[in-house]
Amino acid sequence: MNESAHDHAGEPTGLGAGLHAIWQTYHEANEAIQAMPDLGSAYESATGLAVAMRQMADTAALTRARMAARIRDAEGLSLAGLAAKLGMSKARADQLLKAARSG
């Protein structure tokens, strides 16, 4: 996985470029909200931004859980083996697998 690859101009590429674009879009939205003269509208916009970011985080967490399950299946790992591979406790690995099954 090459998440931090950059092109010849130093710009991120691949997944890194996507994450950079998300952060950039977030900062632009945040700055626009901060600059809104109507504080009530700014509050509503901030709430919408928070809800959208939470939904993206939840979806990303489910993707992560599904990737853990795919690793376990592809490599035929036990729960302990998966936990060791991912650098987490067996309890946390089990939580990920349960999330993958229920999501």
C-alpha cells in the first residue's frame, strides 16, 4: 500500500490524494462556516458538516472492519492471529469482525 505517494511536483497521489482532497474540502467548508455573518445559519451549517463527517467516519470504520475480515479469511487466521497481524487485542479484533458481519 502506497498511501503517501507523491507525483513529481510533490502532490499526493492515489489514496493520499483522495485524503488530501477530503481535508481540503473540510477546511474550506469550515472556513466558510466561520465567515458566515448569520450565526444561526452558521450553527445549522456546522451541524450539517458534523453530521456528514460523522457519517463518513462511520462508513470508513465499517470499511476497515470489512478489510480485517477479508484479511482473516484470505489468510486463514485465527482471532489471535488476526489480532497479532493488526497489532490489536483479540477483543478489538473480535469487535471488528462482528461489525463486519452486522454492517
